[in-house]
Amino acid sequence: MGDMSRAESAAATRRALLDDAAELLDSGGPDAVTLREVGARAGVSRGAPYRHFADKESLLTAVAAESWERIGDQMHSLQTDPRLLPADKLRAALIVLITVSRRQPYLYQLMFSTPAGDPAAVVRAAQRSCDEFVAIVASVFGEQNAQRYSAILLTGAHGAAGLELSGLLSTDKWHTTADELIDTLLAMAAEADGRD
């Protein structure tokens, strides 16, 4: 029982550290995240963060992996939702990425950068998200085209998110949104697939 209590305490500390690191990242970018500040916000000793994360990079890598896990969970929920049509699931899946880029731009950038820490957890989580996404795409465009269309659609959504973050989409030249670009991309994919 004593071991369980320590394990639960360690899990709670790790959870608090990850949550506080994500908040710092959201408010000031990667430079705002330090193990000292994360530990202070979590209310733990100075050494506690180092018992869970070797360094700042390891902590940020864990934050990115968790974010990919959440996206994977959202993709799975969409994929298995019987109330949504396949095309609606696909649009919603792409909007998940756009929403992260809008609400948490630093996190979004972190998720799409090469992790400085051990990338294995991020790669696993991102791969799971992609697998869930491919299943959604397959329900719209078929298994044969799923990989290729998934890559095109994710690339387009990522590009739209990046252009929107940069402010370029709202200029007089483009005057559009990432959502509108997603809708256009989906219409083009449907047309190319002969499903318009």
C-alpha cells in the first residue's frame, strides 16, 4: 500500500509538471518553460522535476507526445462516431489540427518540430494519430487511396494552419481562412476521386 501511495504521488507530480509546462508553453513559448518555473508552479521541490524529466527538452517532448495522444483520441472518437457521415468526420479531423494551431500555436509548432528529447514517444503518439486519420480518410476515399490522400490532406491542413498563424491568409491578397482552405481541399480531393 505504501508503494502504491508513492506511485500515485509520483504520477500526480508528473501530471502537475506536464500541465504547468503546457500552460507556460501556451503563454510564452518554449523559452518560458524552465524546470525551475514548472516545479515552482506545481508546488514541488526544486529537485522533483528532475526525478521525472532529465531536462527541459525531455519535458517538452513529453508535452508534445501527450498532445499527439489527445489528437489521436479525438481522431478515434470521430472515426467511431456513428452519428457523423464519413465526409463530416474527415472535415472535423482536419479542423482538429487547425484548432490546435489557433488555440495553442506554440504547442502546435512544438508538435511539428523534431523533438530535442527522446523522440520515440512523440513518434508513437503521432503515428497513432495518423493511423486514426488514415482510417477516417479510407472511409471517404477507400483503402486504396487512403495513404496518399491522407498525406495530401494533412500536408494541406498543416500548410493552411501555418499560413494562418503567420497572418498571410488574412491579407488583402488572400483574404481567406484555414477552414475555407480545408473545405476547398476536400472539394478538390472529392473531385479528383470522382465523388463530387
